[in-house]
Amino acid sequence: MTRTILYVELPNFYANVERVENGEALDRPVIVGGDPRKRGLVQSASADALARGVRLDMPVVEAIRRCPEARVFRTDMPRYREASRRLFAQLRREFDRLEPLGLGAAYFDLTEVGDRSEEIAERMRARVESTVHLPLWLGIGTGKLVARLAAEDAGATGVRRVPAGGEREFLRDLAATRIEGVGAKTAATLAALGARTMGEVARLGAERLQAELGTHGLRILAFAEGRDDRPVRGVAHPLSVSRETTLADGSGDQRAIADLFQGLAQRLAEELELQGLFASRVALKLRFSDQTTASRSLTLAEASAAAPDILNAALALWERTEAGSRRVMGLAVQLAGLQRQPASDRQLELFPPPT
């Protein structure tokens, strides 16, 4: 059976998240990076900012000079991680197992669905655009490299599929620098051999490439010829989810602690609902004022996705720590043992109310 690999990418991830979540940035170029007063660097930019000369890793100050009309945002990793979780949750609704690639891209092995791969890809695109309101690039091929390059070639125009047997024709005129593992030094070696495109790399042949670059040269040749048997290491869902917070004054006030735990439990329950998951294990980690930590965990009697169950478990774990006698500066609640169960299954609370 011919392999069918789907690559999905949300391009310029940080910039597109900012554009969607900040209405005033919808019609302006977007730059995301560090503090320009501290020589911060550009970490992401929208396509229109890149078209005006902005480049990743250039100083934000220089990027603003090149694109003064841009809306500039400071990097906000917690928000981007949250957007990534929402993205992957929507993708998994169409096909469960994915291999994440950073926060905004993933591979899927759709070999088992045969001719339905393009239909699934189109549904993914429509779902993400309607729920997360973010654009997707999608490419299908017989290997990871071809699928990724097909997605980049398609851009926002739709799903690009490279059929089995068409890999070398598709790759022939693409720059050799687009092969994974071809950095500046390798690119210079290839250029000296007269190989600036993948077709030219393929024409060099195995003997010449191995002589110049060793086994790395053989790997580059395989990619240039469209041979790529790297597996998709898909996982059906996250292995764990967690939320954390800080206590600025180390206060042990019980009401304040209860409120913090309630907020964390609610956010975790919302995450489980988004992912369609239930947790069977709850863990608590505390960071004390002297920077030491303590961890406690317990297994629920029944897997649950309910905020009250998470809250009760977290409070029970809190009682098993030294928090009452030591200053706590930070805490995190983690859910593990994640599993999918029918929505109709009734989930029992950890501590049912007295009868």
C-alpha cells in the first residue's frame, strides 16, 4: 500500500495568532518579538511584513524601520501554547493521531484512509478556519518532506497533493536549501558542485555525494529524489495537561488558595472538554520560597473531566504537603492518565456528597 502523509501548518504562527486575537491588527502587518529597547529579535512576522523586508531574528528596531506601519507585539508564549492546544484539538476531531512539529504544524499518516485523504484535509482546513479562525497550509505526499513542501507550495490556495511517482518532477526545480539538513555549509558545498536545485543534487549521484559529504550526502540524495520513509510518530492525544500559577506573597490564606485551585480546576476541565478527554490521575507540584519543590499525586476512583473532581483532588493533595508551615510561591496541577471515553459515560466524583 502506498503511503499517504499529510502535513498541516499554520504559517507565521505567533503573528497569525496575534492578528486573529487582536482586532486592530487585522488589516496591518504584524511583527512579534522581544523588547526593542533591549535589542529584542523578531520571532515571527505576518506575510505582508515579510514582503516588506522584515526577517526572522533581525532586531525588532530594524524591522520597525522596514515596516513602520506594522503592529508590534511582545512574544507571549502562554497564549501561543493555548492557541496550539486549540488548533491540535480541532485537527484531532478529523483524524485522531498526529505528530506535532512545534506549536503550529503536524504530520498525519493517512495511509489507512486511501482516497479519502484529500477530503479529510479539506475538512481540517474548513474546521480550523471556522472555529479557531486561523489559516492552514496543507500538503499530501508519500513522505514527510514532499508533504511539507507541497503545503508550502499550496499556501492558502487549498490542499496540494503530489501523487506517488510524481515526487522527482515536483522536487526537480526546488532549491536544494529546502531539503531538511541542508544548512549554509552544506549548501555551499553543493553549490560548488553545481547543484543548487534538487534536480541537480539528484544528478550528482550517490558516489559523488558520498565522497563529498559522507552518509549525510546519501541522505540528501534520497530526499532530493523523493525517497523519504521516516515514520509519522502519531499520538492520539496529549499524555498530560497542566496549569500553574504563582503566589506573589507566599500567602497561605485558605480562602485565597481555594480560589486559586478552583480557577485552575475550571481551566483544566475546559481543556479536557476541548480535547474530549478524561483524566484518571491528578498531581500537585509546589514551589516554596527557598526554591525547593514538593510533589504529590493520586489516582481517581473513576476517570473524570469534571472541575469539582479536579478541585477536590487538588485540595486533598494540598493537605498532604507542608504548605501550612512553609511559604508557597508557585503551584501547578497536572492531569495524567488521559483517555477517551463515551460522552454518555457517567463520571463519578472523587468525593461524592454525603447522603
